[in-house]
Amino acid sequence: MKKMHLVSLGCAKNLVDSEVMLGRLENAGYSVVEDPADADVLLVNTCGFIQPAVEEAVDEILRLAEFKQQDPDKLLVVVGCLVQRYGQSLLAELPEVDLFTGINGVAEIDALITRRLGGQNKPLVDLQEPKYLMDSTTPRRLSTNFYMAFLKITEGCDNRCTYCMIPSIRGPLRSRPLEDLAIEAERLGRNRVRELSLIAQDLTAYGNDLTTENNLVDLLRLLVLRTDIPWFRLLYLYPSTVSTALLELMVAEPRIVPYLDIPFQHVSDRVLQKMNRRYGRQELDHLVTRIRDYVPDCALRTTLLVGFPGETEQEVDELIDCLQRWQLDHVGVFQYQDEEGCAAYAMDNKIGEREKEERYNRVMAAQAEISSRNFQKYVGTVEQVLVEGISSETDLLLEGRTRFQAPEIDGCVYIAGGQANPGDIVPVRITEAHTYDLVGEIVS
């Protein structure tokens, strides 16, 4: 049996692609090994969205190339966004690599490796227009803990934000059919998945490209009907297309957890317009109010981008003022990266690196104070917690998440008393609150 070692970089959407490659290669007779030294095939599924991600990918490729140097019979394979973005130019930059393939290569990885092994001893570059869209028949081996999984409902994006490479890397919006997604969700439910996170570049765009009139609300209704998965979580919704029908469904169906991840990116009307975002601060104010009117206990997460070309100090103050007013539960802040190929790359009045760092620190500090205050509201309450197992901090504690905490990106609950197994959803009385994490005890 041949052995493979796979490294998955980037977002949860990339992770699903990695799981598809694991499934295809296992079906082709490969087994997974943890140590690269033991592998016949070394795979890196890359992110190429921004320069730090590109640098991380290159570092990882070079790290694995050291194992190939020790054993030249190993095959080094680079897949995904980095290849889709840079294509043939990678040949000169990374001569250690045997096979480069882009987005479509995810679905053909076993055949491409066979082709490379059967060909001449020179690098193979497989680069096609991004059209790949997985379906429920696609082999997939979960790499997450058994009790949680991601359901990727679309590929690509049509939004064309001026700072973003995704449409050129991943291609236009491609939605999976309703029934196909229900079949995959049913299978995941039978495999004991307790939390299913719906992911896409923009969940609210689901169905826009289909000939049917199905949308995200229709999909959620069907998933709830066809499965007994306890928690459905919604990640990455576009602010101006969060519908009242969706909020009403969240109220009516408690299995859709009260949590929404809605990237605002900024609050300044001028900056948002330059970003080609289809809303302004007034619309964001209205959205936050509307969500809390319909779903009062809804946890709100957003991401913000500081240092966009032409951003002023006053607009950073405006951003912090909005955070103080909205009191959001979770906020991720990123510094603008000047990416060649994006419309923003040609804009004037670029912000210096030191200034971007200072603005980032200001916004993060403001949100840390907000989070510290907000989390105090949980002290004394009993919250349902999905137990994830022994804490990474100490063997003396269990660790889990409430409905208000998404995997990987938010904090956690440290469970200081009581017993439970990974995958259990148990009532926990919260006894302490910190900036991003909670502490509690299982209620017997």
C-alpha cells in the first residue's frame, strides 16, 4: 500500500477540498501517515489569497522538499489556490515540486499522480479554468473530529470586492443542488456528526445561479427535515442579503444555532464604496438591529479590514465607535494586503505597514474590552456545550463550545467539573468569563 502525507492550509473551504483528496487517494489504495519521512506522496493543499498565505504555503512546500531531498523517489505535489493564481511561474520558483495542479485537480488528484508517475521525469503542471464543484458522490474522508463537519454548499464568488482574489482564483458562483446537499448531510448525520457548519464564500448567494428558485432558507428547511443533526451553524453571510425569512427560520428552528458570521469589512461609506461592497453604515446599523429584534440571543461575528488605500484616522475612529455601539460578540481584524491582480492594487494613498499595524492594534484592543464585558453575561447561566474532549491546556479539564462559539475561530468553554465524552452536548453552568473563553461545570 502506498503512503501519503497531506498538509491543508487556509480556510475551512480548503479543508473540505483536502478531505476530498484524502477520500480519492484512499480509494486508490493510499494510506495516510503522520510522518512525511514515511510517505511516498507529499501533498500540500495551498492558499493563495493574500501574501502571508502565499509565504506560508511556500515555506511548507520547502519544508516537505527536504524529505524529498533525502529520498528522491518521493513525489511532491502542490494543489489549490496558489497554483491557480500563479500557474506556470511556479516551475522556476519551486523546481523541487513534481506536480502542480489548481482547483480542478482536487477531483482528479489520484489520476494526476498516476499520470505523473507514468510520465517522464519532469514536473507536470495541470492548470484549467476553475469549474470544479463537488457533489454527494464525491469520496470524502473527514479530517475533523467525528462530531463536527463542514458542508460546502457553493464554489466561487460573484461579488467582485476590490481587495479580493477569490473570483479570479476560484471562478464564478457555482451552487450545489438542494437534493445533493441533503444527501450528503444525511450521510454525515448517520456518521454521528453533531454540528454541521455550512460554508461558502457567501452563503446568502446560494442558488443565485440555479435555474430553480431555491435559496439558503429552502436549503436549511430541507436539512432540518432530512437529518437529526442537533446543531447547524452558518458561516460567511453577505450583510445586504441576510433576509428576514432566514431570521424567522432561526427563531422557529432551534437546531439552527443563534450565531451568524457576517463579514462587514468596514463601516465607512466611502471605504465600503471603494471596496465595492453593496451597503453602507446605515444598512449595517439596520442589520444589527433587525437581527437582535428577531433573534435577541444571536451571537454576531464579523471581520474587519484596516489600512485599505485612502482610509483615514477618522474612519478608524468611526469603526471603533460602531463596535462600541453594536457590542458584537466576536470580531476578527485583518490588515489590508496589496495584492497584484486586485482592483485595489491600482488605488492611490496606500497606508504604510507601521500605520496598518497601529490601526490593527487599536481596533483589537477596543474589541477585547467589549468581549471581556460581553462574556460576563454568561456567568451564572446554564448553556448547552458540545464537548470536544480533554483540554489542550491541561489534562485536568475538558473543553467544549457553546452554540455561540464556532470551531477554530472563537474561544471555548473549559469544563472544570463533571464527566462527558467527546461529541456529547451537555448543560454547563458558567462560573467564570475571560476575554474570549468561559469556564464552567457540567450540571448533573
